[in-house]
Amino acid sequence: MAGLTIDRVSKRFGDYEALSNVSINVADGEFLAVLGPSGCGKTTLLRMVAGFEKVTDGRIIIGGETMSTPERNLPPEKRRVGIVFQNYALWPHMTVAENVGYSLKVAKVSRAERDRRVAEALSLVNLTGYGDRRPANLSGGQRQRVALARCLVSAPSLVLFDEPLANLDVHLRAAMEDEFADFHKRTGTTIVYITHDQAEAMALADRIAVMDEGRLAQLAPPRELYREPANEMVASFISQGIILPADVLTAAEAGHCRVRVLGHEVLVRCRPDESPRAAAKLCCRSPELEAVGPSEDGIPVAIKRVVYQGGRARVELSPVERPDLNLHLEQADPVTLVAGVEARVRIRTGWLIPEARNAP
Amino acid sequence: MAGSIGGVRNSSDLVIPASIKRGFPSEWVLTGLVVAIVVILSILPMLRLVQEIIAPGGRLSIAAVEAGLSNPATWTATWHSLVVGFGGTALAVLFGTAVPILISLTDVRGRSAFVLCFVTPLMIAPQVTALAWLQLFGPASPLLKLLGIAPPLGSRNPLYSAQGIILLLGVQYGPLVFLMVRAGLRKLPRELVEAGLAGGASRWTVLRTIVLPLMTPSIIGASALVFVSCVGNFGIPAFLGIPANYLVLPTLIYQRLAGAGPSALAEVAFLSVLIGVIAMVGIVAQDIISRRRDYRIATTSLPVEPFELGRYRVLVEAIMWLIICAILVLPMLGLFLTSLVPGYGIPLSFKTVTLSNYSFVLFDHAAAKSAFFNSSVLSVAAAVFAVLVAVPLGYFIAWRTSWWSKVLNLTVELPYALPGVVLAIAALLMFLKPIPLIDLRIYNTVWIILYAYLARFMVLALRPTVSGFHQIDRSLEEAAQVAGAGFVMRLRTIIFPMVAPVAVAGGLLIFMTAFSELTVSALLWASGSETIGVVIFSFEQGGDSSYAAAISTMTVALTLLLMLASNFLARHLPNGVLPWRD
């Protein structure tokens, strides 16, 4: 078992900076998800941790041992990390058992011991009896489980998952998610899990690193990421946060301050060091908005679209005075809002996005 | 901003341990070995050749270049080479693309037998093909005489022409395209075709817009290989062109050397550099075209469901077997019948039929006997060696793309791009004197022929191996790497088994090509190191067509037997190892 330290790592391909100055410290036994839209550099990060790519700057330390520096790059086969690949990467010319037992064979583990551990690994992923099959004859979920068994058979100290569920159907994803969570609980292995699916990241990870254009946008536990996004990118990326312009009226007091948003004063959550400022940004989640009656005090809005989602509806709307802003909220049955009409909406609370600062 | 969020520990406790070791030593040893082999097989003979044209005897002189450029024969032969090169390639690509698509994507019956027959001409040496077709159409043709439609003795054989050369080149190399396109079709996941059909495209549209574009790397790769083969072919233009005085560069070189001996070495060296340039242009063009788009197929899936031809099936099958008759059965029949007649122009009947030609070459002729042994050992050794080198070499070329891997690729192409005559001359120049330092003399032994075969045929194993690498997802190797496997281990357990089908297919091509090879051995043989090609050529030159036909028939029969016998081994091999087997 081992922690992972990514220390001010940058990666340039020619003129293109794929990663810039990323630092992440993953504790021993932690489950870290790396989340971001495609092209944000998350796969490059994983390949550098695995040793397939060299770092341009910074260093990578696994279990206290420096693996990558710009000058030296310990090859992947010496790192003792496991990877579960997106496309499974099972060797077509080997049986399931040979695939799983490969790393043991490489390590010259005796035949009997190897068979025992392969059988054990296969039973852990519920594939007992599949040892003689060929990967080509397995379903997608079974292939993924073989890949998982192959990875855990050598008990690596650090396991990297490269979008392992991207190729599976939704039903199977939930089952595999459970399996991954179970795997983590049972083995206590440090896991770095690359994904573009936030629900997956939220469900599995202790902490999530949100990446954006090669930079680390925020590193926090799922709840904090949702409730207290550090910047606009994270606020809007996570659960489609609503970003609204606001003026801060009072200094922070007990974690709250008063802001004026769309002409209304609201008490919102904030960092303890906030002080009055103009042109701030407020992040609201849809449960923090509520439709109010026409006589009550609220922001006049135009309803643009109502999508019924079973028991509740997602309502998309814009303030009448600011049609360029897009808001959405959820209304439980009975759904009373309809597209094309005007209504009133109240902002109950929100999170004041901290002022953008230059990197120290 | 980013720096503070992660909460990285104070950097003073992160000391670089001494355990980061220097790279992978076994990988460097192997790389060095592969590069050394390429240098010895490809670069040294090329350098020796260039030295011969710019500095014969050690002194700089452009006399040979000037003489070559000012000679109108040079330009005529160059033009002829381009004509038969493009003509033969076009015909081969047309044949070699249409046929695999037809048999891979439709429900025609008798597929295995057809594939076996269609690929056979490739396994037959060009000079044997030429001999067979000449025997079929010539005025002395026993077959035409049997049918009573032979032209009168002394009339001109219609194959003595540029069209004849193009036709035979197309027949000879069509299967080469076939093999590569068929290998590509095997890997075509059926979802790609079904997605097109589901999108409302007709079968033809799917073929035109999905199947053919995905086959482009195979087709382009095959085209380049066929073009290089056509331009460098010696056997066919020698048998068909020389009598019509239609000289291409390789036959011009051969004639010059045969006429003037070693004094013409500088001149033919210039001509060979010229043909090398033509071939290189073809290869570079192939490289540029295939790099324009990404055709890699990452998914593994079931093969495409065959398209039902319905009532056209019988018609298509009939056409397929007529093609086999025309390109294989009739010429081989002509060859076989010639081997049964006692002498030139004698009609075949129950009274004249004889096996004496066979008994003579098998029992009475010492050179013919040793030739069978020499050719077998030479071709097996060349094939095995080439496959073992092609896998690591292909790995560097396909997966470690850097400037030197491209140089390696071009370097290995060179000896095959040059006509065999030229490589033979380069080998002669290199080994006329004993090898310095170790004082080993391989001139006039079978070893010089082996050297030339290795240099010349390496690319036949390398090309399919490289395209095989291009179609394998590299994460398969990376998975082995994170499992702790070092380079040599990965090469042995992951990389080699995965590219084995294509590499071994390449090795088989080498065996078949080298077995009755003529061009190189004609210039390098000595008493005791005769090859089958040399013996056939000597008989034909001496007017003993029947002896030549007898040996050729046995060569063809042995080749067919080997193909059939290897089919029995096929179930122990992964799919696709034997290209002609379905």
C-alpha cells in the first residue's frame, strides 16, 4: 500500500501544455477520482503516474519513492501499479486464467501458487469457472471483471482506473460501481479513478480532483465540491450549478453573508474571509430555488421548458429582466408550471464563489 | 492556485532514492542487435554499391553516371519499367481487391479451395510462371497441339510483348494484394458494416464508403509492395521481354553484365540506383498517403455476416472458377504436358508420353539433386531469421515512431526495392575478397546466397508485421508493462504471439519466394551451391525446355504439397497464420 504524491507536475507536447503545475496528494488507501471534461488532461495525468509518459516538470512519488522527474522516469514495469484500462486490454491469445496470472508468471511465482491466486482473484470478481474461456467469448461486463481480477491478483499498492465503465451499459455500470467500491473496501488499496462521469465519481471517491484545461480546478470531497465550489468552472460543471451575478453587501459572519442577486437580498453561505465587493458570482443549486405564488415576493421569470421526469419535473427558466441567464429548478408532483408562462421564483440561499486569485 | 489546493507535503522529505535505475538494458541490447543486422544486411551493400558508381576503385569519378544518363537505352528501359510497373500494379490491385471482397463478404461456396488456388500463383517463381504461360501459348504448346489449334512452328508467341508482361505481373502479384486485403477484412468488425446498413446505406454504399476506406491501409500497403515487385521483377520480363527486345531496367542490367562482365559493374550500379529511386518514390508516396488518416480498428468483434447472393451465387461461383482455370490450371497444365514430351515441338500422344525428363533431373543430374537440398535449406533459414528479426524491428518502426525508426524502415525496403541482380552485385563486390578481421571467405559458397536472401526478403516479413502492429491497440502492451513484464518478456509473451499471424504469413511468403528464386542465385552460385532457379534457368537456356518444365512441375507440386500439409497444422495455430486458409 502506498500514497501518491503528484508534485507540481507539468506536461508539454511540443508547444501544447497538456498539464500545468498540478499537485495532488493522495493518502494511503484513499479513493481519488479525477474528473473533468474530455481533453482536460486527466488521461495524460494517469499515463504519467503509470510511467508511460515522462513529466516535463515536477515529480511523481509513489509510496515514498520518486518515480518520475524530468530527468528520470522509472519504467511502468518497475512501478508495481495496476491499471484497469477503458477497453479492458485483455490479451486475445490467452485464456482468462492466463490473462489474470500473467503478472505472477512474470514474477516467476510457482505454478501451484499461481493457480491458487488466479482462482482466488477470479472468485473475487465472481468469475469462478471462467478460467479456460477466451476474452473474445465474454460479455463486456465479464471482460471488465477479468481486467479487474488481472489487476488485483498481484496486489498492487496503487491501482489506476482509466474510465473503466465508459464502455458498459447503464445497468452494468451500477453493478460494477458496487464491485469497485467493494474492491476498495476489501483491499484498502490506493485508487486513482479517471472518469468524466460525475455521478460515478461522487458515488465512489473519498475526494475528487476536478481538472480543467490541464489545471487542477479543485480537489475536495464530493460534498464540499457540490456545496462549496472553488471557482466558476467547478460550480457550473458539477451538477449543472446555476451561476448568478451578485453584489456582496456584508462581511462574512458565521459562514454567511448578505448579497443582492437579481434585485433581491439573500443570505448565502460563504468563506469566512469574504468582505463586501461588487461583481461577485453566486452558485445556486436547483433545490435552492423555489417557485412562489404570484402575490409573493420573488423574481419574475419566464418558463422556457418543463421536462417531466417521473414524480417531479425539471423546469428551465430565465429572469424576465435578464433573459441571458439560465436557471433551472425541480418541481415535485403536482407539477403546476408550464412552458411559456411567467412565474415568480425565490432564491433561498446559495454559495458565494470565492474571488479568483492568482496562484501563489 | 493549483499549487496550494493539493496540500502537498513539504518537499524536503521527498528525496529521490537511488532505486531509479537506468532504463531497460535488455531493450537496448536488442535494439542494438536489430540495428546491427539492418546495417549489415541493408546499409553496407548499398554503400558498397554507391561507392562503385561514384568512386570506383577508390577514386571519385562521375564517368559512370554520365555514361548512364547519356545512353538512350537507359531512358527507354526506365520508361518500359514504369509502364509494366504501373500496369502490373493496377491489374494486381484490381484483382487482389475485388476477389477477397467477393469471397469474404458474400456467401459463395468452396471458399477454402478457391483461396488456396487463387494464392498459388504467388508461391510459384516468376520464371516458372513465365515458362508455363509460354508453353501454353507458344507454337510448341503440347496442349494446343492436342487440341489441334497450335500456331505453326516459328510463329510469334503473343506473350512476347509489354501487354504479356503486364498480364503475367498482374497474375503473379494479384494474390499479394489479395492476402493483405483479406487479412484486413478478417479484422473488420461487423458492427461497422451493420451500422452503415442500419443508417440506410445499400450494400454497395457500405462497400464504397465503409469497407473500402477501412481497407485503404491494406490496399495502399499492398500497392506499394506490388509496384516495387513489378519494377524489380526479373523472371517475367526476361522470358517475355528479351525475345521482343522490350527491355526493362533489370533485364538491361542483366544483359549488360552478361555481355561485358565485371567491366560493366559501374554502369549497372548506376542503373540499379536509378531503379532504386523509382521504387523509393513509390514507398514514400505510400507512407504519405497512409498517414493522412487514422484507420486503426480498436474493437474486437465477430466478422462480417456474409451477404446472400441468392440466384446470382452460381454465376459468381462459375466466374470465380473460370478465373482459377485461366490463371492457374491452364498454365500449369501446359507446363506439366511439356514435361512429358521427349523433345521440343513433338506432339504429345500415348506413344510419345514419357517420364524420362523426371528421372533424368532426379537421378542422373548431380546439380539438380543438390539444388533441391540447397534451396530448401536456404529458404527455410531465410524465412525463420526474417520473422525473428521482423517482430522487434516492426515494433520499433510502428510503435516507437522517431526519425530513426523511419530510417530503419526505408533501409530495410532498399534491398527488395532494388532488383535482385543489383543486390547480387553488391554482395559480389562485398565478398569477392575475404571478410576483413576474421578472414572468412563466403564467396562461391552457399553462405553468400543466404546473405543475399536475408537482405532481400526481410521486407516481406517486415511489411505485414508493421501493418499488424498498426492494427493492435497499444494498451495491450501497456497492460503487460504494468504487470511488471520487461521488454524481452513482453516481446516473447505478448507482442510476438499477437503479431505472429502476420509475421509468420510474411515468413511463408519468404519461403515460397526464396524456394525457386533465380535472380540473385543466378549471379552468386557456384558448383555445389546451385539453386533450383539456377538449374531451371540453365536447362531453359540450353534449349532443354522439357527438363526445365520437369523441375518446374516438381517445384510447383512441392509447393502445393507444402501448402496442403501446412493446412493440417492449422488447427494448432492461431487464426490467420496461414493466409490461404479460411
